[in-house]
Amino acid sequence: MLGQRWKFPILWHLADEGPLRYNELKRGIPLITNIMLNINLKNYTFLDGESNANRRN
């Protein structure tokens, strides 16, 4: 599946540091591309059917 490589690092940073803005998370995982981070954050609704990534306008 696309992006499985990044699942653990993203969840690790979110669990360790709490809510982060997009760029803060991106800085914490320097090798991830913007596309892969976006795809993974959009797909993280798999946990209990609720999204852990809240979008703000």
C-alpha cells in the first residue's frame, strides 16, 4: 500500500508531540515529500473511523 513507509514516523511524531501544524510535522520528518505527507494525513481516518488530522481554514 502506498505510504506505509511513513505511517509509523507520522504517528510517532503526533503521539510524542501532540497536535502539530503541517510544517512542524514536515520538519520532524525531513525525508518525506509534501505529496506523501498529504496522502498519509488524508488517509488517517482509519483510526476508530475518526480523523486525527484536523483541517483548519
